[in-house]
Amino acid sequence: MMYEDVNDLESHRYLTYTPSGKSKTIICYKSLDGISFNTVKGYKTAFAYISEWEKRNITEEVMNENLAFIINVGCFSFA
């Protein structure tokens, strides 16, 4: 999953946003006619934070707060 997401980063569409009154820029996604601030799209979001940090658009602190490994431990079925 990580390998696929890093190779597909060019087609990944996201926004960088700095909330008013705050100094931390975050990555968010367009959702219908609004913006979603708590959406994570697999490892693409983590790689987007790394990419924005390399461009110096976000701080290292913000990048580190948003990097994580995704561990699938099970699935639920309510059928």
C-alpha cells in the first residue's frame, strides 16, 4: 500500500491551509462544497506532508505530528 501511494503522489490532489489566527499550515481535502480537515487518504497524506516540508511550506513539527504507519488489524461485517 505504501509503495503504491508513493508512486501515485503526482495525481494526489490536496490543499494546504493555514487557519486564521494559527501559524501551522495543514493538509486538507476538498469535500463536496467545503473543506475536510480530518481526512486521511492512506499513505498519500503522509507523503504529501513530507513533500510540503521539503518545499518548506510546512514546519518539521507539523510534518512529524502527521506521519504514521497504518496498521490494519481486522475488518468488521454487520451483514
